[in-house]
Amino acid sequence: MPAHLMAMSTTPSPHGPDAPGRPPERTATAGTLQIELWHVGREPEPWPDRGARQRYSYRVTDTAQQPSSQDDDNPERPTGAVAVGDDLRSGVGAPADPDEMLRSLVSFLSAAGEAYAHTMRNPATPSENLDLFPEWLNEAAYQNISELALLELDLDPDYEPVDDEAFEAAFMAATETPEPAPAWPPAAWYAVVFLDGDEGHQVVDLIQERGVDAALAYLSAWDYGTETRDTALFHGHIHDTPPRSVGSHEVVDGDVALVWHAGLGHVNLLCRFDPTQEPPAFWPGHVARLSSQTPRGVAMTPPPRNPETNRRDTPGL
């Protein structure tokens, strides 16, 4: 059963009349608070056959506050406001355990500090934990709330300090999924040229007057082989299937696909990736679907088209 804090002595006497006249069995410090604890003895429950509890006495000193009088009996004890009590009891049937009771006392002090903070934020609904200790000690616990939290950790026998670097490494290992190696080629098709407006309508008229082969022969003038492929790859103009819209037409001839929309005047020529070709030097450092960052050593502009470059013969023509 948990420890209990009951019938507290609220008289802040520097002499601590309720503290035993012997050295404390446990002491701890949290900021300006010095905490002392004594095991008083075993105390039977007032009801028959209900067992007994272990009773403890304690003294909490705030060394930041001046006492009302000097402790002549123990001049070496730090001066300050003092709260004492002998109302700290274990659960029924629990053995004497000053360490566990010290942890309980520190927990009560933390609760008092949190209650003080809650009441300051919500004065209309004061916390019920304000009656654990005198008002000045509630305030002192609030002022030392961080130190009390650290003390609770230090007193916890199951607590193990965490190595920040080791914790971060373990967290990253547990949460990060290794990126798979990018596939090559990254898609089935890459864009060679897209025409719209007057240029697009001219090609649509060419298809209607002379057929698809004539349009493919005309559009092949935009195909510069590897340069065209790398330009499309650099800008992410790659597709798993030739892009279509409602009302468009599509013809696939070997490694070439032609998609056009007569009403809109849109014409799109695509080539199929050749998986046997080597990827460009910038792969996979910059591909639109993988990264928005331009890799070092790669110009922001795409590779230039060189009119003197031997244009690739378009399959099917």
C-alpha cells in the first residue's frame, strides 16, 4: 500500500519539536530545500486486526529563508524556515524502509509545488494538495520544482542515467528506415518534347493530313539522344506510362510514344528508357521525385542542346 501523509504539524519551528533527538537516518537536498527523515517505529492500526504501519518523522528546511530564531541546540544545522512532522506512515504491513519513505516524502513535496503552480494559474479552483504542508513550504517546493524532479530520479533505484549520444543513436536506428537504392531506370518513359499553342496545332494538322509517321519524323528533330534523356531526368520529366488526358490519342511505336489532343493542340513525344545504358553522373543526386536539392557540381540549367550533335534515329521511322 502507498505511503500516507496525515495530521501534519504546521508550526514552522526551527527547533523541530517532532523530530527525534538523534541524527536523521536519511537526508537529501533539492535546491534550497534540505530534507531529513527518521524512522520512529511500528504503529498498530486503531482498528482490530487491521495490521500496523511504519511511522516516520521528517524535517524540511528552506535555507533561503531566515528563521524566526537560531537553533541553539544544533548550530551547525543550516538556518532557514523549517517544517516538521511525524505524520508520515507506510502502507499496512509494510516493512521499515527509510529509502522508500524518503522517495514518498520528495514526491509529496513535488505534488505541493505543482499544486502551488496550479493555484496561481487557477485561483478560483485551488488544488487539494495545498494542505500537505504549510503555505510557505508549498511556495518553496514550487521554487525548487526542477530540483525536486531531479531528486526523485536520483532516489529511484530503477532509474539509469541516459547517455544522450547513445540514446539518440538507438532512437535513430529504431526509427529510421534505410533508403532503398534507387532503381535504374527510374521510370519507363522520359519526355522528349511537349508542344502546345500554334506549334502543337501545326503537329495535330500534320497528323490529320499526313499521318502519325510524318509527325514522328518531324518531332524527332528535338531528340538529341543522351542529352535529351539527361535533361528530362534532371527535371523529373519521367513517367511510368505516357501521360494522357480525356480526349487524347496515343500511339506507341517501339521505343517511342506519341500522345496528342486535337482540341487542345497538345503534342507530347516520349522515349522509352534503355536499361542497358549507364545513368548520368548526377544520378541519383538530383531527380525531382527523390530530392528538391541540386547536387554539388551540377549546373542549375539543363545540359545544352548542341545542334551539331548527331541526332538519334527514331525507331519506327
